[in-house]
Amino acid sequence: MSWLVSSGSNATSKVLTTKKSKWKKVRTVNTSSFGMATIAASAVSGKKVSCKITLGGKVVDKDTAKGRFGVASCSYDWGY
């Protein structure tokens, strides 16, 4: 899984690799200025993979993929 979060003039990105069958990554960002969040998660060995972005408890984007080369991608931008 990889993600990019940009808020104002700050940006962070990371690639996460795990062999766990179930895991969760939570990232909290300041949405008081403009910014964006993007997530891309790749399925391996035909497993299912999902991503979800929430804002104030409301789901603003979600995706699920499965299969050998499945990729779930989510994105959201604010303040533009």
C-alpha cells in the first residue's frame, strides 16, 4: 500500500508492505487549509484489498479490488 498526504505546503508519502492478512492504517490530517489524500493498495495472491477515506466520520471515497493484480485506489482533496 502507498499513500500521499499533502496539506498546505507539507507533504508526506510512504509505502507500506505487510504479509498480515488483516491490518489497518489510520492517518489523521489537518484540513483547515487546502490539501489532498491519495491511497493505492495492491492485492496479492488473489486476495481482496480495500481503501477508505473518511472526513468527519463521513466516507468520502472507498474502493475494493481483488484478483492477482487488483488495485484499490482512493483520493480526496479539500479546500481547492
